[in-house]
Amino acid sequence: MTKNCQGTRPGSDPVARELAALVTETAFKELPKRTVDYAAMLIASTISSAALGTNIRSAQIIRDVIWERRGVQHASAWFEEGVKLSLVDAVRLNAVRSSAAASDDSDLPNIIHAGTPATTAALAVGEREGRSGEEILAAIVLGYEAAVRVGAAIAPGYKGIGFHGCVAAIFASTVASGRLLGLDAERMTHAISLAATTIAGLVRAADVSTAREHHDSMAAMLGVDAALAARHGYRADDRVFERSQGYFEVFGRASEAVGRAAVCEGFGESWAIVDTMAIKLVPGGHPFHAGAQAAAAAARKAGISGEDISSIQVAAPGLAELDGPLHPTDLVQMAHSRAYFIAAGAADGEFSWPHASPEKIADPLIHRLIDRITVDTTPCELPERYRQGATVTIHAQDGRSGRATVYEPRGSGALGISWSDVDAKYRALVPLSGMGTDAVETSLAVIHRFAELPDVFPLTRIVAPDA
């Protein structure tokens, strides 16, 4: 199934209208099975990440803010017994928990976290509207697709001029919720246009503070809000993308022709949720996962223990220096520290969920190894194969050495995501919310057969039980 835009000539239909038509006219039956399988995996991954986030202070603060304005009860707050919130508040709380844990998902080429806003919006709106599993999964797939396409239109420029990926992630929640609210192409046009002029966020703030989860949760909430406004007839500038000083120009310094092609052309030839999404199977920023994997593999291959390591070299296309905090002291810094990932992988021969704990972040061996890391700027062989990949070489004091390359991290859709990995993540993280073993297993089984559900309540009754 391929659906193309009408063209790039002056006078073409507005980009927002073309995208609206594409996402409203695509039916569940047109989606490849792998896309909806990955959408179900994304549900499990997002709930897992949110479970870990229930114990993080930034998410707890947002919960307190939301509790102050509780009123109408439209959708479930995950892991809160007997609690329903307004639609936008439920989406925001569930999203901030997933994002705070830095254990959600990423679009690898553009570093956009589209899965959390797509999933939290789809589950909440689907709950309120009584939508089926098929409808919710299709909304996630198409919301993810819209966000990644818009993100591709402004990448890599958006980050270079200081914007965070939430400026594209908002379209995941907008389209997902718009689908489930039953917006026709006209109203979807205005929902998308409203989203384009609603969101902003600074990448520097996200890299050094808990602004990251604030950005992501606002993208999730404001996308739903835009869809709700459009449903009620609110109208916006339908040429907001391509106008002078419009979305493409402001966020990406991109021309109309480039932006339109990225957003609209070849729709349905491939799917971002399969080709470019990666679910996090370990915590922290996706750009650093492959470095941890490569370091662990190099150490294991050569049989070198952390105490024996004399030096570590890392190489990746375009990498000139170690980016992010060098010696992290908390989860936010750890999630953005390439050096920590490499040193931890080398020290322990693995990198997993415990490496986000305060004890591991303070591990003196890891910090000693951080000071032994240098960047190898020699051009990498086959640079086109690296998708957030890295090559790590480890040297031991006795002359032994090990080397490993990981071209893209585990959990990447292009490599193939396995249910066994997602199940392991779910079983590791969801109990941190206080959910018992039986409920964990029952809810996971429900997610596995999500496409068969007549509505979302078999899942929400478990992750947000009635009092």
C-alpha cells in the first residue's frame, strides 16, 4: 500500500491536509502484521517504563500537580487503584512516568521519542471512546508514522538550532488520538495544524535536567488537546508547515519541497515503527546503548575484567569527543553520558536495568574506567551501517585486547524485536510499580493478544484496578 502526496509545486494542497488524508484513510487491514505486533510490544514497553517512573521524583511532582485539579474522570492513571482522571491529565501522568525512566523508545535516525505519546494517548482515548484493540494498535502505528515523518522533515536541523524532539513527537499523540476520536480528514487537518503551532522545547534543558520528561509529557497531552479542539470545530492555519516562518522553516530551516517530500511521499511503502523504531531494552539514551553493548562484548570476548583494563577506545561516524556528562551523579546525567555506558559495559561485561540505580551510577570502578576512555577519530569502515552504533576496543594491562562493533542497539525494529526481550523488560520493571506477579503475567498476556480485544478494559482493569 503506497499513498503519495500530490506534489511539491506551488498551489499544491497544504501539507497538513495531505498528511491528514493519509492517516485517516489508512485502515487496520492495510497495515503489515509486523507493524501491529511492534505496536503491541510498544504498549508493553511503555507500561514497563512508566512502572519504573512511578518512583522518580519528577513524575511524582506532576502527579501531585494533577491531583490538585482532579475533576472529570475519563481515563485511567496507571498503577493508581481506583483512579480516573480527565483525558489530558491521564495522558500526561502516564507519559511523564514513562519518559522519566529513560526506558521508553526512540526513533534512531532522528532521536524522537514518539512511542510514549502515541501509546499513552491511544490507550487513554481508546478507553474513553470504547475503541477496539485493532483500532488502538492502528492509531499507534499511524501516530508513530506521522511523528517520524514530520521529524525527518526538520532533521537534523532542529537539534542544531536548539529544539528538542518533542516538537515532532507531538504529532504521534495528535494523530493517534485524532484517529480514535473519529476525526475526518478536515478535522484531522486542523488537529495537525494546531499541534504544529503548539509545541516547543529546548534540547539543552532536556539534556541536563528533568525537563526531558516534561517535554515528552507535554507533547503527549497537547497532541490530545489539539485533537479534542479540532473535534469541536477549532480551526487553524492549514498551511502552517510550508509558510514562510512556518513549521518547516522555524524548526528545521527546511524548504517546503524538502519538508513536503519527507512528510508525504511514499506513505505506506515502509513503516517507521518497523524500520527505525528501537524499544529500549536497557535504560538511558539510545545513542549510547550500542557503545555499552560493544564494550561488554569486547571485554567478554577477550576475557578482560574491569580491574584489568588499562585503556578503552570508542569510535563511531562523526564522533570527535565524549558527549554528555563525563562523570554522572544521577539518572538524568547517566542517561546522557556516553562515557558511563562504555565504562559500565566494560566493567561488568553487560549493561542492564540495574545500571540506572544510584549504586551503579556511583560505582568507583566505572568512574576509574571513564577516565581511561579516548575517542578514536580514524574513519570507521562501512559508516553507512552505523545507526547509533559504535566500535569499542579494550586493552588490558597484560597486553591482551578485545574489540567489538555494534551497528545498532538491541531492540531495534530493523534488527527484529522479540517478544521474549519485551517480556523480560515488562517482568523486570512493572513490579516496581507495586503490581503483583499474577497481575504482571495476566496483563502481559492481555497485551500479547491486544488486537483481539473488543476494548481496552481487560488491560486497564489490571494496570489501574478499581478500588
